[in-house]
Amino acid sequence: MLKAVYRIAWKDVVGDLRRRATLSSMLFFSIAVLVVFQAAFEPDRQAATKLLPGLLWATVLFTSLMGLGRVFQAEEENGAFEGLMLASVPRGIIFLGKWLGNLLLTLLVQAMILPLTLILFNVDAWHLIPHIFGVLILGILGLTGLGVLLAAMTQAARSRETLLALLLLPLVAPLLIAGVQATAGVMVPDGQPGPWIRLLLIFDTVYLALAPWGFGWLVEE
Amino acid sequence: MAKLVVSDLHHRFGRHRVLRGVDLTMSSGQCVVLFGDNGSGKSTLLTLLSTRFSLQKGHYKLDDLDAADQGDTIRSRLVFISHNSHLYGHLTSVENLLFFADLRGLDCSEKRLRAAVETVGLAPFADRPTRWFSAGMKKRLTLARVLVAKPDLLLLDEPYSALDVQGVNWLNTLLADFIQGGGMIIMASHDPQRVAALNHQPHTLRKGRLTAQKELLGC
Amino acid sequence: MNFLARIQRPLGIITLLALGASTWMVFNAPLDFQQGNSVRILYAHVPSAKMALFCYILLTLSSIVYLWKKNETADILAEAAAPVGAAFTAVTLASGAIWGKPMWGTWWAWDARLTSMLVLLILYMGIMALRNALDEPLKAARATAVLAIIGAVDLPIIHYSVVWWRTLHQPASFGGSSGNPSITGDLLPPLLAMAISFILLGGYLVVLKAREVEAHRQLEQLDVERMEEDD
């Protein structure tokens, strides 16, 4: 069953790298978002440091929303989704495969966005990159978990991308708050990211436990 | 000896009733062909038998496995070749088969997958992305799944549709071998001529019910 | 569902009488000397906030029952509870803003209750939009049920994360995270009466909506049957 999880994730990641579909559009979209933020706020170096956690998480949220819109698009070609449903592994395993694929792609994009943000906003926080990225990973685990579930939910819906955003944004409000606070916490010497990291972990656990179960209900016909 | 028993199967889409009490019993080495008009429910019945749709009313058993709660296990014993090829365009022929094998928990060597690709006549295209394949090539590649999985039950929805005369003969040989080896086939078709070469039991689906045709067609 | 049809009219009459009586009580209650007339808004605000949550609880329970028992009545109740809950949530937010302007000097504050209420409103909207956007009734019913349950798990997380956020960031805005003044003495009976009236009103609206949903589904059923006869 782990092989099935790996194979689905492999198919999505390799497919994306071969077509350069989601990855590149997510990356360029994130650059566009950063430029918009820069133009809108025009922060100086000090303000940019203060704004950085918020900017970073808003960018993460927007770009992953873009990636999530495509998670199940790949399964529409040749009715491949039906093929997935004919697999002899439980539905939850299929969810985990789709989730892992999206998680890896999103992390790959974020790994590029983080240094880009530091450069574009002229923030000197290079020594903090491992810490900030650690917080990002914790947030993205739950974000993609909930996101892939909602993507499956809106898969057959009319104007699904708008609907996906409408459903995802309110539900990830706690994740966004905790992510921004935790990032701000690791960036200052006397910061206290502890409680926020705990909240991120709660969010991850709850959604990664609920999502495979919910997915089973959504795809049953 | 594998055995398939379907009794009093009903199915509705929303409020539209498609199947209204289908009964069917068959065992290893038999081939049932479903005839019927468009929209008579042939595809629905096949999809139900593939356990893609959950049962709404009625019973479906493959040997001792009940589709109501052992769908996963039943799925591991059948292959469903539907209208959709389920192929990923960016993956090669062999990679598509590998994906199929891993999702069924089959332990397949690459050699065996390549052999299957060769048997269906796609050896020169084994490492090409399937995106540019013609409909006939796609159909051949989906049939390679039968060789990889060696299922007990094979469900086919209009398998001849994309094939030329040569392809039809080739497919009939493949299916005859499959039945010979003790497999069960349930196939939907609208064309009695093409299945004529195959030893089969014709059934007709009309108004949501299945009836066996009295006169035997073919040899 | 016959039961709903039978209780609809009597429930409506009782609701109307209760609302009339409690409104009379509210306007005869003594005024709070600090807040003046604007305190009367709270008599609508507090009960509708409670009903906004009650409707969500009803929605969640119906969704669980629907997934578990595949009971269509539960799905009809879930479909009916969403718009009613959304209406109460909107009333809560609007009355809170109107009351907040003279009291706090601002229409809006990002405190835990307001933020959770706003998220609740968007969630209700999302649930309704999802049902609307899925053409197949079975899929729509299951998807909204799963979403409602996910939302039920999320709401407490949202509430506590905003509470933490506000207390760690801006301690004691407007006297702690709660913006409601304590209501005591003579103000209590009219509030209780209003709360009961709102529960009746909520129940009546859900019954009304459920019957509409049911009639709509029966109509579709008849449509399909007529089409089948034509075949």
C-alpha cells in the first residue's frame, strides 16, 4: 500500500516536472504576488523584516491555492480518475498519494520562494532560513492536507477554482495566524514560537486524520 | 473455479432508474455478452460489477467476496476496460503499466511489463509517452493490463470500438485464450458480428432487466 | 415529513405571538443608564448569535446522521439549516456592528467572537455554494455533509487561535475577549423571552425551508418519472 502512495505521488511530481505545468506557473505567480506586495506597501528594510512573516504566508497561501486547483485536473485526461478508483487499495491510500504529490510540489516551490522573498524585500535573514522553512513545512502539511480534500470536494463543481478559494480561506484562518506568529517568533531572538508551533501541529494532526476519511465519502458513487 | 452471482441489482442516478432487478450467474470459462440499446444500462451494469459504484440495492458476490463490504478485494481480482483508457499522457507505456501494477499491489518486474507491451504489439512504443498514441494503440495498451494482472474477471465495455479488422481478430484470440485459461468475461457490445468468433452467451438488457437470448450465436 | 407539514402553521402562530410578546417586554424594560436605548439591540443580537451556532450544530448533526444512516430527511434538514443559520449569523454581525459603533466607537473589531462569527458566515456561504455548484444530488449531499463536519472541527480551532492571537498581541481590548456587558436584574426576563422566541423562530424557519426543499425534490422526481414514461 505504501508503494501505491509512492507511485501516485511519483506520477504527479514526475508528470509536473515533465510538463513543467504547475511548478512553473506557481513560481511565476508567486513572483507576481511579491511584486504586488512590494508595490503596494513599499516597505523599507526595517518594515520589510516586520512584514516578512505575513508576506511569506500570504504568498504561500495564494500559490498553493493555484497548485490545489490542478491536483485533480491531471486525473481528468482519459478518465484516469476512474482508473484510480478501480485500484484495489483503500480510498484513503489514494488520498495520501495525491496529498504527498501536492505536498512535494508545494514544498519545492516554497523552497524557491523563500530565498526569493528575502532577496526581493532586501531582508537579511539568511541564517534563519532553516528555522523559517521548518515552520513553513509544518504549516504546509496541514494546508495541503485540507486543500487536497477540498480540491476533491470541488472537483465536479461548476466554477470550482473560485469555490475552492471560498472554502479553503476561512478554514485555514487558524493555520495562517499560527504560521505568521510562529515565523515572527523564530525571527526575533526573544520570540516565543512554541504555542504557535503547537497549534500548527494540532491543525496538521486533525486534518491529516480527517481528510482520508472524508475523501472516502466524497469519491463513493 | 471462480463464480459470480448477481441478484436483484437495482441502480438509479439521482432519481433516474437505470437498472431494475438484474440477475446473472456465471462461472469460470464463460463469456457473457450484453446487448442493448444506447442508454439501456450496459455501462452502468459493468461499472457496478467493477465496484466503482457502490451497490444501492441487490447483491453481488464474486466467490465468497461480497461487494457490499469487500470491494477492495474484489477489485484486485478483476480488470475493467471501460470507455476511458485511464492512461496518463506524460507517462510512457511501461510507466503506465507500472502505475497500474503498483496500485493493485502487484509485484511486477519491469521485464514482465515489457513483455506485456510486446504481446499487445506495442514494442516499438514501450518508452514513448502515450499522449500521441492513436485510439487503437491506447486500446491495445489498456488490454496489456489483462496480461499483467491475470484477473479472474474481465469486464469490457465496447472493446472493439477503436480496433481495425486485424485488431478485432487479435482481440478475439486474446479473449479466447483468457476464457480457455479459466477466466470469466462480461462484455458490452452492440455488434453481434464481431463477437461471433467468440464462444459466448448473449444477453439483452432492456428496461433495466437482463434476459438471456434463446438462440446461441457464434460457434 | 408529514409531521413538519402538520406543525408548520401552529408553530408559525406561536412564534409570531412569542415574538410580539417579547418585543413588548423589551420596550418596557428599564434602560441601562450607561448604554441608553442602544442596549435594546442586544436583545436581538445575543439570541441570534446563539441561534447562529444552534443552526450549525443542527447542520453538523444532520450531516453525521445522513452519512451514517443515508437518511434523506437528515439531508433535507441539513440543506434547510444552512440558509437559516447564515441569516442569523448575518443578523448577529449587523446588530453587533450597529451596537458597537456607539459603544466602542467602531463598527468592527478583530476580537475572537466577531472573527469566529465572520468565519462562520463565510462557512455557511461556502456550504450553500458547494451544494449549488454540484449537479448530482447524491454527490452534493455527501460533499456538503463532509464540509459541514470539517467546519465543525475547525470552528473551535478558529475561535481559540483568535483568542490566543488577540490576548498575546493586544491584551484586554474592550475588557477581555468578551464584548458583552453583563446583563442582570430587570434586563433578564425580556432577554429570556427573546431567546425563546428566537428558538421558535429558528425552528419555524427551518421547518419552512425543509418543506420547500422537500417539495422541490418531489417536483424533480415527478419530472424524471414523466420522462421515463415517455421512453
